[in-house]
Amino acid sequence: MKKIGFCIDSLEMGGAERLLVDIVNTLYETKEYEIHILTKLKSNSYFFNLIKDKIKYHFLLEKKSKGFFSKIKGSILKKKNFKKFSEKVDIIIDFLDGDFCSYIKNIKNKEKIIWLHLSYEKLKIRKNIDKKLPAYTKIIVIADDMEKELLDARKDLKNICKIDNFVDYQEIDKKLNEDLKTDFDFNQKYFLTVCRLNEEQKDVKTLIEAFSLYKGDEKLVIAGDGPDRKILEDLCIEKNIKDKVIFLGMINNPFIFMKNSQAFILSSKVEGFGLVLVEALYCSTKVISSNCPTGPSQILLNGEAGELFEVSNVAELLNKLEIIHNKEYNKAKIEETLKRYTRENFINNFRKVIEW
């Protein structure tokens, strides 16, 4: 049984963290791997508690170091704890864009994999990814565009592997059949977006501005929370649409909201992949998405399974809101995209990467 060690900054709320929980659950069921997870600080989060009985858990520090001497001591302890972790696994997977490179680069005679969740060009700016890549024996990307972009920019790289993200359709079915306790009126017509309210990436501002120009009766429902919620609420007041926009905050079951919406909208500037689009399609929801890097054009088959608009283009998004009611999409094409992102395909692709 291979011992796989995933490194991730934390197991707090977030798309990558949620994906790792799904991956752990999926790999655990195969009974082929002993799964280890390392975080920078000790965790007792919601996500951690979902998988704590299925993993062997490690952390670099119990709590954050404070003060000059405490930080020096903490730095030494982190290196020591990472070395202990590395000795207990056969394969180290730096799960989120090379956050553990400073530790991993010093580990010898071990399979070391980096898992990229964002566009290479974005990661060059955000995380200086070019300097990190030589530390790894394999590079995992999660979208066709990511693979092409990386191959075009770095023709020297011969160790790129692609693993499509996946959606647990059985879990969505369970959620759709839940008895949801909510005051929300599902009889009203509404558009829906579900995301972390962080404008650096998600660009809900463009969606609000387009919706403020929309003449239909629908409301706009925004599910999620984040640092820019107040800015977005203030924008709704400024645009005189406060009564037409509903901020739900964090919700545990977005799928019932998806199923009953007129359309699901993703307005991001950049995505790791945009798996929420697959979830919306599975809920039989029409989809409008920005054509951002990377993922939406692949998932929506370049517009055959949903609508694509130019990133931050208010006028184009407004047009999509106006025409979406009359649009029909080829069910066979939607089924094609849903079949690609299954747990079975993920497991097969993961095995190939591990065994290669």
C-alpha cells in the first residue's frame, strides 16, 4: 500500500480544501493508499473533522509563533516536523501551487509532485512558480488550457500530467433530497452565483453591474461570504437594487438553490477550474460563465453546454442574462461534459500519475 502525503496550507474553508476532502474520501474508498495530510498549523476545522478518521495527520506547528525568538524556534521546529512527515510517506504531493516548496526542495530520493490549480501565467506573478517547478519530479495540472499554456511557455518540461477534477454526483443527489430548513422562497424567479466574495478573483462586481441594468423580474441570489461582502452590498445600494439582491452568506447545500434558479452565473477573472459549473449542469441548471482561465470553456464545450462572456464585460454579461431564457442546449453535449468529471475517471487518472 503506497503512502501518499498531501501538503496543504490549512484545512479551513476554500475550494482547494474542499477538493482535497473529496479526494481523500475517494482514495480512501479504493483501499489502495495510506493517506497522510500535513498542514502548517494544527487544525480542528470543519473540513478536518470530515476526514480525520481516514488519514494520518501531521502539522508543522501547534500554533502560530509570536515574537522574534519564538519565530526562530518555530522555524527550526517546522523543518524538523516536515522531515519527520517526509520519512513516513512514499510520495509527497504539494497540493496547492507549491506552498511547501521551501521544505520539499531539500528532500532527496523521494517522489515529489506539485498540483497546480491556477493558470501558469497567474502563478508566475502570484507565487513565482518558475523557480519552484524544478524541485518536483511531476507536475499535475487540472485543465486542458493549463496543460497547453505550460507546454507552450516551458518546452523544457517533460513531467506534466493532467488529472481532471471531479464531482461526487451521488453526494449531490443526497443533498437534492434533503429536507432543507430555510425561509427562502423557491417559488420566486432568481439568478444564482455561489462563490467566495473575494473580488481579486471572483469579480461579483461585474455581475452586480450587469444585473443593475437588467429589466427582468428575477432577483439575484449571492451565496457565499468573504472579505469583500460589504463592498458588494454597498454597490447594490449605490445601484438602487438592494431589494432585488439577496446575500445568503455561507450555505451547506447550494444544490437545491441551483436546481431552482433560472441560471447559474460564474463571473470570475480567473479560476483554478470552476468545478461549480459542472455541479450546476448536473442540477439541470442553465449556466453563464466568464471565459476566464482556466476551465469554463472546457467545461461548457466552448459554448455548446452553456454561455460564455468576456471577463469583466458588463454589456456582454447583460446580453447573456437577457437571452438565457430562450436558449436550449444539446443534452448529449451536457452529458458528455458530465461524464468526463466522474470519480471513476479521477481514480484512473490518479493511478496513472502515481504509477508513471
